[in-house]
Amino acid sequence: MSIYSTLLAQGTFPLVQTSIYTSPVGVTTVVRDIELFEWAVGAMTMYIATSVSGFVATVYYVASSTQNSGYQWKGRVVVPAGGQLLALATTASSQYLISGYQLS
């Protein structure tokens, strides 16, 4: 069953690269929208990446963001079954929200 759009992951950025979503067995996930928000004072960095079979590719990278700033990415990134989305930021006060759809 295909769902047009669903929330895949949301939360506060980790300070070390961490898996925030794994595409379920038998499901291909398509990331369509990434929202990032920075609460911290001072410049910092945030990124979202995908990892498939040990290969990591950056999907969205924001360098030197400023306090109370929002960032949005729209597109299509395919994450096959077992693939992961990874997140990392240089401060723990940033948040992410990722949506897309799942094909089975």
C-alpha cells in the first residue's frame, strides 16, 4: 500500500551522527520535505544524510545557521528497504521534521 505523505521523523538533532529513520523491510521510502529549525544563539551546522549499505550521502546541509532560523528542502530522495536517514548538529537546540511517502 502506498501512502502519499507521512511523517517519517521528527525530533531534536543529536550531537553525534545518529540514525533517525530506517526504511522498513519491503518498503521503499521517498523523502519529499525536510524542515530544520535553529534555536541556538550563535552559528552552528545541521545536516541530514542517507545511508545505504554503508555508503553515506548528504541530502541537506546547513552551515552557519543563525538563531531562530528555519530552513526547508523539497525534492525526492529514495531510501530503499533497510536504508537509513542520519542526522547531526553542532548544538542540541535544533529540530528537524521529515516527511515523504512509503511504497510497498
